Amino acid sequence: MQNMLLLTLLLPTLGVPFVYLTGKKSAKAAAILVALIAIADIALLSTTVPIVLDAATEHKYVESYYWIPILGSSFTLFVDGISLSMAIITLILILTAALFSVNYMQEKKGLAEYYALLTLLSIGLVGVFITSNLMLFYFCWELMLVPTYFIIGGWGYREPYRAAFKFFIFTHAGAVFVLLGIGAIFMVTGDLDMFQAQTALMTAQPELVKWILLSLTAGFAVKMAVVPVHMWLPDAHSEAPAPMSALLSGVIIGAGAYAIFRVSLGTVFPAVMATDFGNQFLHGLAVFGVISAFFGSLIALVENDIKRVIAYSSIAHMGYVLFGLSLFPFQEAMAGTALHLVNHAVSKGLFFLSAGAVMKQLGIRDIREMGGLAGQMPVTATSSITAALSIAGVPPFACFISEFLIFVGAFQAINSDGFYVLPTVLMLVATVLSLAYALRYIRHIFLGPTKLKKAEEVPFFMKLAMVILVVFVIVLGIWPTFFLDLITTVSFG
Amino acid sequence: MIQILDVSLPIISFVLFSLLTIPVVKAIRKRKSKTTVLTLGWFSIVFSIAAVPVANLTIKYYEQPSPQPFLNITLASEPFTIFSSTFMIDAISIYMAIVFTAVGAVTFLYSIFYIDLSERPSERYYSVMLMIIGCIIGVAFSGDLLTLFIFWEAAAAGSSFLMLYHKTPKSLHATLKYLVMIIIASAFIVYGLSIVYGITGTLNFWAVRQALTVLEDKHLLVTAFIFIAAGYAIEAAVVPFHMWLPDAYTAAPASSSAFLSALIDQGSYYVLLRVFIYILTPPTVLDWVIMLAVFSALTMIVGNLLALAQNNVKRLIANVCIADVGYNLVAITSVTPLGIMGNLYFFLVGGITTAVSFMAVGILNRMGFETLEDFSGIGRKMPFTSLALLLSAFSFAGVPPLAGFIAKYLVFTSAIEANMGWLAVIGVLTSIIQAAYLLRLINYMYAKTPQEETKIKEPKKLLVPIFILVAVIILLGVYPTIVLNLIEPVIQQLPFIP
């Protein structure tokens, strides 16, 4: 079959009305339908795994369809090791988010719309990862925006539309700068295919390429929530319903990082790599990475709102990713960064889901008022602890291995560029901070004396969703080989 | 071979039907039964018959063996060139004729349901609408500045009738303002035209263009084109001549606002395009690029800031129209094929999007919702109307996969291509403002809780034309190639391409 990727996008597209109509009858059935669509998508994507692993196909799988020739755009769907890993992990998160919602969203209204929006979101999310055409990329990039806005606004907490508004304006502002960059690429190269454009940009005027690079990276950094453009994140992540937080923190900000990796560094950066500016750019990424990591970790350490702790830890982790990206083009660091995106997505998804479980059962969100839940909610406690330790980078959980790879890359970089000494040391310190907030989180919520009356364990589907992710976090920690094999098929620089 | 009849038949048929409409509608009204069906039937006959000459012209133009850049068809005999009137048929005029007929038909459908048939002068309203479509097609076909001027003024005068239809004190005031503005504008234009005729001896686009390249003393020419450009800028509502537009579109019935924003506004950009691109290029003839760039930046900034401050939703949409003028000017300013492509795409998409939002707001206004506060929770009370307004708002903001996105993308890219990165950056920044106030509107519609939860019955008939246009917005966003293929021949004929 030659249309696997097209089907991957078509399936949820055609699924939206069905999910909506099913949801009108039974919300549970709609959730299961969303999950089934995700599973079918995973199956479709996995058929490309052998092609990507095969050296004969240059580790790529491409489908191209007629679209807008005048604008140098064809409907090009493309996967290589990294994009395939990201797409699969995205679908796994959508699957678990849908399952989790069955119980979590139970008593909310308008669930048919909720599940339809979730399906719509999955098109954009998966599409971002599986295309090599910048126009299509931008379509999917913005397609993430609208469903997210309505999901946060419609089913969130406290003043949800306020948070959603902030999210929309910030990321849309970022997106228009991306658009400016894409427009400039088209104007310079006459082509919007990432790989064609990369070759064409090599001969372009370096001054212009510099601005394109900055404009694109600034735009992506907003989605990635790098300090100082992170302001939307704590609100959006903490006010969104837990399944949405899991997606936001797991893959939407990850998509920002992926975009910097694929478009900024992959397509535009090679043209200025040899210049002074190229070096400064990478150093700049490292600096912002360190700032983000410290800022996020320190605030997570003093924050008392259960979801805001995790939200700030996402900023910290995007700091790691950005630091990893600044080590371009060291193979270990790049592979580590890509793997970290995968691992972080799973761990952070689990983290938010388990926090949602706690919030739902207790009805409060201040961690100082909680305590001793480990005995009462064993599954939730296990998931939270697994997630927290993974986020802190403790072996044998998922994030350890990828952070380790990033640091290996950092030490290689130090050999050739003295600048990286200080950032690397600081990043190591930030790792300690992340362990501190993770332990604080666990201690406050699950250990110590019981401060509340008896809390019940969560219902079946919430448990199921969390258990799936726990398995992933542990398996990816012990045996990262599957994704690592995929990721290392991509060569950098 | 294209004859004079082929060219004038689209115009003539609209004008003829416009005259016939009055007795026909009167007769239908007398029957008192099945009036709606009969009116619908009559106007579908009108539009299907009027579409034939447009289609005929298109086919004849594209089946010519060797594609000629343009076709001049003169009405008068040679010695009296002063009285001659010329039609010029090229790819762009055919594109515009198709757009005007198609968009005109859909907005017309809305008007039939919106303007109550039993009202006394409603037949005149319909008749004037048809007349305007005829005139605006005439504008598209004009081959010289004078013909252009005559058709354009006829259309503008007609639009004042549409604004005034309900004769409220507000609309009287607004229409008066509009009339004063267009009279000043036409005075400017005529003055400019007389100078152009004086120095070049002709008003034909291509003849003027050629005469200008050999002209040595350019002082008078500068004066002339400042007058002409200022005149048309007033009618296109370029800041600082924009004041009439929000008043007029707010006071007019929603069907008029939708119709005028889709046809007259887009027509005015077309006129600017003809004057600047088809006469004054390459810009070395007369250096107007920077001047126009400043005006477009001003229009984008002022239009969006004004919209940001609006509390009345219809007025907010009217201010979006002004901002759109700015984006269109950016495209003209770039003087690049990509920019013209963006501009032509923007004509269509911007027109449709403003039309949809005026139509949706029109329904809501009828229910008594006017300000942002009134719109609270409308998303739950009137889901379909709100959905249309939501989608048009996202299209304005340039969110894919809606058509507004491709339009904005082309415009900004063309600005970069023309080495005016600063203009692109202003465009991007103002479009963030635009996203902000449109999202504020959406926030009111969906986030705020209404005072009463009862569902309101939505007028299904009015929703039909709205959703036709919404479908077009989505279709053109996902697959813009349909229209871009129509525009491509225009790009190959641009005069500044060697």
C-alpha cells in the first residue's frame, strides 16, 4: 500500500463527524471511537517502520500529492526516524487522553463536541510531524490551535477562557512570525519543501537567511514556551482539563521543539552554519535553555498548585531540550534531544493525568492540603511517583537515558568549544533542582500524615490510561532501543 | 474573435434585468401567495441568464489561438477619440467579472430573504443591486480611465441608495457623509483625468502608459496622479480618508453592507490596481511605491486599532474592512507577480469573508444583539450563526485551513519579495492585533454566559447563503489551486514583466 500516511491523516478527518454523532448518543462510545482511531493510526504508521529502518530507502518514506503548485507546495507527507517516533508517541498520548476522559470528564456537558475537537486536534498534531512541506506544516501547526483553544476554554477550570485566550494570542503571534519566515523561504528558494529549500538556501544571501532563521526560531520558541515567552504556559496547562494538559505539555510544546529541530536547524541553519552568526545562534539557544531550565525548576520548587508545579517543570524540560538543540550537530546530543522529546511526552503526559486523578478525587489543588494519599490511591500514587522520578531523571525511568545522552553530547561539545563549559555545569545543577521539586511533590501529596478524609481510588478507565503510560515510561527507561534505533537513522548536520 | 457584443452583453443583461425587476417584483407582490418562491425563481432566472454571457466571454477569450495580452474594443470611430469608450478584455478583467457575478449572486440571495419582499420599495432595492453588479462588471471591462470613471461612479451612486434603504436618521447621516466623500473624490478624479488627457492626448490605459514612458517633464503628471490616486483612495477608504466607511456600513442594512463590502470594496481595490499597476509601472515612471507603502502601513495600523476599540460588532467588522484595505495595498505596493496574485486572491477571499460576517451579524442584529456584551453566550443560543461568524473571524485572523490564511501569506511574502520587510513586519504585528480583537469577540460569543439560556430559533433561509460562502472559505483555504489557476494567466500578462 502506498498511501499509508495519507490514510493516517484522512482517518481522523473523516472520523470527526462520526465521533460527534456517536458522542451525541454516548460519550463513552465516542471516547472509545477516538481511541480506536488512534490505534488504527498507530497501526498505519507502524507499517512504515521497516521502510524507515531500511538503509536502501535512505531511511525515509515519502508520499506526495498534487496541491498548490503555484506556491511551490505539494501535499508531501514524509516520515523519517524522528518524525515517526514523535507521531507514534503523539497518538499514544491521544489514545490515553481519550481513555482517561471517559471517567474524568464524565459529569461534564457537551462531550460530543469535546471528543470531536480532540479528534480534530489529533489531525493537526500528527500532521505537524509527518510532513516535509512547510505550507502543510503551517496548516497543521495552526490546526492545533483552534481545538486546543476551545477544549481549554470549554472544559477547563477557574477562568478557562482567559487562559485559552492567552494561549491563543501568544502562540498565534508566534505563528505569524513563522509565517513570515516561511514566506521568506518561498521567496528566496521558490520551493516550500524542507529539503529542497535547504539546498537552495545554501546559495542565498546570508544576511537574509539570518533573519529568516531568527524569525522562525522566535515563532517556534513561543510554542515551546522558552523563557521569556513562556507566559501562556502555566495558565493554559493548569487550567486545561487533565487530558488536554497531558497533550499540551506532552506533545504541543514538544512540537515547538521538533519544529526548531526540523525547520530552524534542519532547513535554514545549514546555510549559516559556518559563519560567526551560526555559532552565536547556537550559543544563544544554549543560554535561553539554561535560563528556562533554571526558571522553570525554581518556580516549580515553590509553587503550591498541583498542576502549576508540573507546568513549570515543563518549562524546565524545554530548557533541557533547547540546550540539547544548541549542541547541533553532535550525533549523541541530537539523538538524545529527540529521544528526550519522546520520553518527556510520555512522562509528562502521565504526570498530568495522575495529577488530574488526584484533583478529581480530592476536589482541591493546593498540595499543602494533601498528604498520605499513597495508601488510599495506590495506582495513582504509583503513576505519579513513576512520572515524577522520570521527570527528575532518575534511572531506570525514561527521561534518564535521554538526559544522559544530551550530557554526553555536551561534553563532546566542550572539547571543541569552551563556551559550553558553564552551560553544561549549570544544566547539571538544574537536574538536581528537578529532583528536588519532584521529591517535594511526592512528599506533599502521597507521603506523610493523611490530612483529608478517605479518598477513593480512581475508576477503571483512568487507571487503564495511567497504567498504559507507566508501562511506557518504565519500558522506555529500560529498553530505549526501539525509538533510539529509529532516531539514530537520521543523520545531522 | 471577441466582438463588442460579447463584451457588453454581461453589462447589458444585468442592466436590462435591473429594469425588468421592478414590474416583475411588483406583480409578484400582488399575487400575495408563494411570493418567496416566485421571487427566488425570478432571480435565479436572472442570474443564470446573466451568467451565460460571462461564461461565453471567458470561453471565447481562452480559446483564442495565440493568447493576446489584451483586447481593446472601441465604441466610437477613430476621428472622435475624445468621445471613444474602450473596453479592455484581459485575464484580470475576466477574473473579476467571474468573481463579481458569483459573489454577487450569493449576496443577492441573502438580500432576498433579508429585505422583506412585502416592503414597498424592495423592488427598487433589488433593481439597484442588479444595476450595481452590471456597473461593477463594466468597471472590470473598462479599457480607459474615463469609462472606468463613469461605471465606477454609477456603482458608487447606486451603493448610496442601498445604504439609505431604511432611512433611519443614522443612515441618512452616514449616506450624506458618503455622498460628500464620493463627490469630492470624483471632482479630484475628473481634475486628474483632464490633466492626463491634456499631456498625453489619450485616456486609454496602454496608450497613457506608453505616452508616459517618453514624457520628459513629469511635474504635471505627478499632480494629475496625486489627484486620481487621492480620489480613488477616498472611495477605497484608505486611511486617512476612511471615516465614511464605518458609519456607512454600520447604518446600512446588513444585506447592503455584505453586498457592498463584497463588490464595491473589492472593486475599489481593482481600480487602484488598474491605475497603479497597469499605468504607472515600472515605478520608475513615477515613484509612488514608498508613498503607497506608508499609506498601507497607516491603514493597517489605524484600521486594526479602531477595530480594537469598538464595542459595536457591526462597526468592528466595518473596521476590519478598513484593515483589509491596508493588506490589499501592501500587495499592490510590492509590484511583484506574487503580490498581484495575493491581491487578486484577497479580493475574492476578503470580500467573501466580510460578506459572511456582515450577514451573520445581520441576523444577530435582528434579534437585538448589537454590542459585544449582547453577544455574550450567543454561541450556545444560536450555534449556526455563531459558527459562521467564528469561521469568518478565524479567516480574517489568518488561521489555516481557512482562505484568509493563503491571502495573508501571499501578501506578506510579496512585501518581503519587494524588499519591504518593514511593511511585512507591520502587517504581521497588526494581524496579531487583529487576532486579538477577533478572539475577544469569540470569547464573548462562547465564553461568557448569557443572561438567559433559551435557544433562539435561527432563520434557516438566511443561513443558506451564509453557509454557501463559508463552504467556499474552507474550500479555498484547503485547496486554493482552484482560484490560483484562474489567476495565473493574469500574472503572465502583467505589464511590468519584460
